[in-house]
Amino acid sequence: MNTAKEQYRIHAEPFYQPQADEVELYEAAYAACLPVMIKGPTGCGKSRFVEYMAWKLGKPLISVACNEDMTASDLVGRYLLDANGTRWLDGPLTTAARIGAICYLDEIVEARQDTTVVIHPLTDHRRTLPLDKKGELVEAHPDFQLVISYNPGYQSLMKDLKQSTKQRFAAFEFDYAPADLEVGIIAKETGSDEAIAAKLVKIGEAARNLKGHGLDEGISTRLLVYAAMLIKGGIAPRSACRMALVRPITDDADIRDTLDHAIDSVFE
Ligand SMILES: Nc1ncnc2c1ncn2[C@@H]1O[C@H](COP(=O)(O)OP(=O)(O)O)[C@@H](O)[C@H]1O
Ligand SMILES: [Mg+2]
């Protein structure tokens, strides 16, 4: 067994609650060798979905959190100096292309555009990755797939993907799950009872309605899960919600008071 492949394999089934037909659509995209883009707000289940799909398809998953300091070499690889001279070290994208992994570039817009273009030859019919410094052309393994995610909410003109990048992907548009499903996600993820989960979802909805009215982003499913975990750990619901749901997302005193008030009315 290929050890690199084993290293990146997902052994236990991740819990993923589908919202619609995204699982079947993803399988179809994978079967057609199409690269996939997943758009959506933070903490709505994008990464969990990719983990689940990698598990379901039985493929290794290599995830990379992108940032603006990332260079093409961080993805592709570089020569390292060691006692015996120089040694080439594959980057995560190259490793994924060689072993046939799903390569997940999280928050791709954070990367600079000169970094982003290295994925181009992997995302069209060529399915190759030129390692210019090494003078090697890597042919992607048939199982290799590229998946990128980004949060269109944060997007500015400076931070957007070029059309020439966008138009290489089939895309999913994710959002927070509808209330009944989100209650189930929180309950299943934390072992909380549904009554508590339903109250948290109510607070989440109140905050999401403030998006664009003082909040850049509503309360994510991730934060609702945090609150449920704190409550399960014995913290009083009002304190748990203040700490997990409100303080992280706003510095504005008015918004904070509005949300604290919503918490008090839900957890009377
Ligand atoms: N559909 C879902 N199924 C299961 N868990 C979910 C789902 N959506 C959100 N979650 C929960 O929310 C958390 C954040 O989701 P994640 O996938 O990390 O978000 P992001 O969209 O930022 O990648 C997960 O750890 C999980 O607890
Ligand atoms: Mg993520």
C-alpha cells in the first residue's frame, strides 16, 4: 500500500448532513474529472462536505489553507538544502497529483493571483503540473481532483478569482442549512437535545437577519455547534451563547446588545 496515500486517507465516516442533491452532483463531477469550486459563508459545511466526499469516494484528501503569503512553491514544491546537498520536496498540490488525492485549496481567494495560476494546467484537459524549477512535468493520477472553496462575502475587487480561473470549475453554492436541518446537525454533532439546538438555531437566524445591517456575516453553524458544546459541558446557556455566538462576531456595542437581548428572550 502506498504510504503517502494511507497518510491522507479518511478512515471513519465524517458526519455530513446533505442539504439537497450535492452528494450526487459531486459524484458526477468527480466521475467526469471536473474540478469543483464550493462557494459559501464561513462555517456552513464546505470543508465537512469535502471530507465526507473524499471518504465516500475512498480517495485520500490533502487540504491546504490558503493565505496571501503563500507562493507557488508552497503548493508545488521546492529544493531544500541538507547535509547531502539539495533535495527536491514535493508540495501538497504535487503530492496530490502524484498519488491521486483530492486536493482541497481552502479560501483560495486569499492566495495571490500569481500563486493561483499554477493550478491552471491541472484543471483543463492537460491535467499536468509543470515543476519548472525541477524540469519535470507531472501527469496527474487519474484519481486526482482539485477542489477550491471561497467565501464570496469577503470578496473585494482586489480579492476575487480571475474569470480565467473561475471558468475551469463546476461550482456549488452553499449556505447555512435551513432551520430543521441545522437543528439536526447541531444535535448530532454535539449530542445535545433538539430543544436546545432549536433555540440556538433561532438565535442564529436573528443574527443572520442583521447581515448587511451592522454585521458582515451572520452566526455560522460552526459557532452554533460551539455554543451547544459549551452548554453540554455545563455552562449556562446565556453565557455560552454570549461567548460562542456574539463576542466572536462583533465589536459593535449596539449589535452586541441586540444579540444579547435575543439570547435572553430565547433562553428565558
Ligand atoms: N451539513 C453539515 N453536516 C455536518 N456538520 C456540519 C454541516 N454544516 C456545518 N456543520 C458543522 O459546522 C462546522 C463547520 O463546518 P465547516 O465544514 O468547517 O465550514 P466551512 O464552510 O467554513 O468549511 C463543522 O465542523 C460541523 O460541526
Ligand atoms: Mg473550511
